[in-house]
Amino acid sequence: MAIHRKNLFNKLSIWRGQSDRKPLLLRGARQVGKSWGVKLWCESLNLKLITINFEERPQYAEIFEQDLDVDRIINEISLITSSSPRSENTVLFFDEIQKAPKAILALRYFYEKAPDVMVLAAGSLVEFVIEECGLPVGRVESLFIYPLTFSEFLEATGDRSLSEFIDSFDHDKDEAPSALVHEKLVDKLRLYYRIGGMPKVVSRYIETRDLKAVAEEQAIIVQGYRDDFRKYARKADWVLLENIFSKMGDLAGGPQIKFSLVSKEHKSTQVRRALLALERALIIHKILSSTAKSLPLAAHAVDSRFKISFLDIGLLHYIIGFDWSRISFDAELTNIADGRFAEQFVAQELLASRSKHSMYRLHYWSRNVAGSESEVDFLVEVNNQIAPLEVKSGQRGKLKSLSIYCRDNHPERVFILSQRNFERVAETLYIPLYFASRLR
């Protein structure tokens, strides 16, 4: 079943309408819906799509081997596909472009010599190729794609009104949802915890309404990631990658990463290289510690101190074999799996809602003082100010670290994401988890 992703479609339509349009490279982990999104977007606007898939037909890469003359390349594509990329309302799509590195280099010449051609590109593990051959600076745009957000999930599963309600929420207006709406959204979020936002998984749920079928689709995707590990062989020990992947339940949404706990059999440099490979594949995302008192957060980030989040909450619970039958239906969402799922969800929503042409970098705050260690789950930019964000049950009296941060930094806004409904207490906003994407 086709899923309409309004956020992605809107971004593609804005790109299409730009007067100074550059080739657009869709970047994201395997199976987040890059190729699928392009196809559905073209169908929704009745655009003709010319697809050059370098994985299905490796011989296509030969088009770029002779030279990077755009007129010649366009002419050969026209002959091969019997369609002209220069035709009106036509999109030229280079899929699995990581298989043809010279095609990545050619993108700059499409911008310079054939600006009339709408060029899109995408690929799995393309980050590794970009690292080696580079991306033409100022000649190519990037758009980062993530799993469906909770709002997109609601729309896909038939709850468009709830999706629109989330998208219209403004925390500055102090408008709390009614108790009935709040409870319905909490129930839907509980379901999202289990299914996640991978398009094929969500489609399988829509078709079957069967969580066992969902688990089967999750298993296929997870195995695909594991099969990719050998492709990282030059970057990291694939056995170590498998080991880290299997331990993701202890790592994602958890405390600061300690290499010795990741693997006692490998050197710290090997562990660091393996984590970097998973980060390059966009399967994990670092959450860097920052002591910044003013923007930008990255200016005072410490690269050696970080936590991690995983790609998708649904895949995460599948990997760790989480037993939902042991969880009561009314269990607090911030307490499930020791709070790791809640932190994973918030990280996912922040990344998807704040990343566009560059990847948003996640940060948190920590203070390492002997006998008085403190940590705030996230630091975010809101109205050009740094705001602390805690993911907690929302009960007062259990926010010691947040109190220390506020005492030392005096933030204008403080956010606590929990299962409780919206409430303002002085400068502190208690916001339901499902509004995580709306912290702007």
C-alpha cells in the first residue's frame, strides 16, 4: 500500500520550484523510503520518471567512465531509455548511485551545464562513497530522509486529523489537548513504539493489522543491515559491527558510551572505527556532550563523550527481542525498557523534524564531578536559545540533574517530555512525548 509522506513530498515540490535548482541527493539509511518516495512523488504530480538504477544494471556506470560531458551523458540516456531527460515535467533519477562514484561527480556538471534537467539521486551506503570522492560543494543539495515520524505514521494509518493536530501544536500558546484526545494519542504512540517508522513495516501493518507480520518485515530489514556489514570491511571489523548491533538494546537511549563495555576483546580505536562505520551508514546517530552556554551547541561539544540513538524504535525493540507481553497496557511510556525507548523516540523525532539539507546534530549536557554526576537528556535550540530537554515520568522532585543545569545556566525555557498532558509551571513546560517534533 502506498504511503503519502507529506513532509517529503512538500520538500521535493519546493526543490522542484526553485529558480536556482541544483541536483538533489537523497541521503538516508537503507529502507527508509528514498527510491519509493521519489516514485510516489512523481506519480502524485503526474511527472515522468526516468530511472537509472546502477545496482540493477551495473553497465549504466559505463556512461560516466568516458568523461563527464553532460550533453553526451544526456544523449546516451535518451537513447537507452527512449526518453529525454530534457523533456518538460520529467525527472531523471539516479538510483543506487553509490555504485557509480563518477555519476556523483557528474552531478555538478548537470547543475552548471544542464540546469533545465530535474536530477534526483539516492543510494544505500552513499555516505562511504562521499567520504572518498567528495560531494561537489555548492553544486549539489542534500536532503536527509528518516523513518516516518509519529505524525506521518498517524496519517499513514488513517488518523489524519490527529496528524494535523500534532503538526499545528504551538507550545507557546499554552493549549493542552483534551483528556480524551491526549489518551488516544498516548495509545497510538504505544503502537508506534512497536511498529516504528520504516515504510515497508508500516505498509505491512496497514495491510494486515497483524503485529506478527510486522515482526517478519522488521526481521527482513534487520537481516539486510547485517548482510551489509561485510561491505564495511575496509572501514571496520564486521564481527565487531555484528557484536555492537546485537548490543544495541544496551547502547541506544542509554548512558555515555564506554568502549570497554562495547567490547572487551577489541581496542578502543577499533570500537571507535566500528561506531563511525555505523554512523556513516546512518544506522546510529551520536548524541554529543556539550557545555555550551550560547549557540552554537557544536562549538562546545566533546567528540569523545557521546551517547547514541538508533535508526528506528520499531527495529530497536525487534533486535533486542523485547517481550511486549510482559508490559501492562497502561505502562508509563517513559519507563518501558528503563526509559530507553522514550529517549530513542525523542531522538528520532528531533532528527527527522530538524534535518533538511544538512543532518541535525544531537547534543546533551553532562557534568562529571566526583560524587555529583549530572546529565540532561538533550539540549536543543528553541527561538535562538539553548533549552534543556528531559525525558522523564514528569513527576516533580525527581529532576535533580535538570535543577543543577538550570541553576548554572539559567535557560529561558525548560522542557520535560513525558506521558502527562501539557502544563506550564513557571519557565518549565511539561509536554507530552508525542509533541517531540514540535519543539521549535
